[in-house]
Amino acid sequence: MKSMTKAWAEKAEADLNTAEREANVNDEPNFEAVCHHAKECALHCLRARLEEAEIPFPLTSHLVVLLELCRELEPTWDTFRDNLRFLTTAANQSMEPESHTNRRTAQQALEMARSFRDEARRSLVD
């Protein structure tokens, strides 16, 4: 694994850890932060895969845009398309001043990020 790939993968792990920690807070959890870090985890996984394949990618945080760039590398990742769209939307909505992000949305985002991270990790290790 290239050093830059490893750096992206480490960022993904850190974001997932942050999302999980915040999701487990009993007193006033920040569900917006869970959604944000869950999306960032997936974003960094996508960037890690593109980096490893030496495919340039635009400066974007829209996960489906980056997924499209991975299409030939990882055709099975298309099964995550709806989840990645959800993560992008949930994170963007959570940034609004009148966000109504709740525990259910945050938990969904966390599960989707964890699932995608697991798949990406397998791809990067092989």
C-alpha cells in the first residue's frame, strides 16, 4: 500500500472512530457530528482507493462522484451507491442551522459507513 493510500485509510478509520464515539454518548450526543464523520469515513475510503490506483480525483465531497471514478476498479461497489448518496445527503443536511438529524439517521449513517469501510478495507489489503 502506498504511503498516501495509507494516510487516507487512516483518516477513514479516525473518522469512523469519532462517529462511533459520538453515537455512544449518553448525555446530549451530537447526531450531526455522527453523520458528518460517517460521510468523511466513506469519502476517505474512496480517496484511498483512487490514490492507490493513481487515478486523479476532483476536490469534492460528493461520494457518488468519487464512486463513479472507482467504477472500473471496483464494480461491486455500485451496490453502495444508495448508501453513499444517503451519507452525502445526511451530512449536508446536518450542516443546516435547523437540522433535524436524529438518532435513527445517525445510526443509519454509522452502519452504512462501517459497511462501506469494511468493503474498502478488503479491497485495499488484497
